[in-house]
Amino acid sequence: MDHPVFPAPLLAAALVLTACAADTGSDTVRNPEAAGQASPPAEESAAPIAVGDPDPCNAQAPESLIGEQASEEMVERARTQAGASIVRTLRPDQAVTMEYRAGRLNIDVDENGVITGFRCG
């Protein structure tokens, strides 16, 4: 008795493609009052950014701490003076993420842990 043989990768690919193509219409079921209404463009649904909003981080404010040892106390003092919500200390050649966070203070230190500069982001 001969049975058709389907290679496993072919079957797996077919299942994945079928799952991706399924349209359940779940938006209509969960939100019936939105039926027939087009969703607004992303620009309109996002909160507008007010021009002239103060920068939540001021890297110039803690400049008097340059040359100090980056102890927990100094790092916290710099964060407070800058008005930042978060802070990170960056050593030379340290790998860091490059995402921008307006409320973050970056403290640059040298090999000995002495503060060399401040940047926001």
C-alpha cells in the first residue's frame, strides 16, 4: 500500500503560511461601535508634541561635578541637578545602547572613575 509522503519542512511551511493569512475579524467583534469606521492616521492619533517644551535633562547643570569621583552620591547629585529621571555612568570603550531617552543623564568617566562630562539622551 503506497502512501503519499509529505516532507516535514513543506508541511510546516504550509501551516505557518496558513496561520499568517487567517483573518479573524476580531476588531469588529471586540469593538462593534467602530464597525464601518476607518482608523485615523497615526499622526492624528498620537499626542501632539508641544514646541518649546523644556528639555527634561540639562547636562550643563551638574558641570561643577566634573573632576569628582563618580560615587553613588555624586551620580545621584548629578542626576538631581540635571533634572533627569534616570542616569547611567559610561566608562571608556564600554558598549552601550544607542536609543535616545530625553530624561536620561549620561555621565562619562575615565578609567579611574573620575567624571569627565555629561550628556543627555
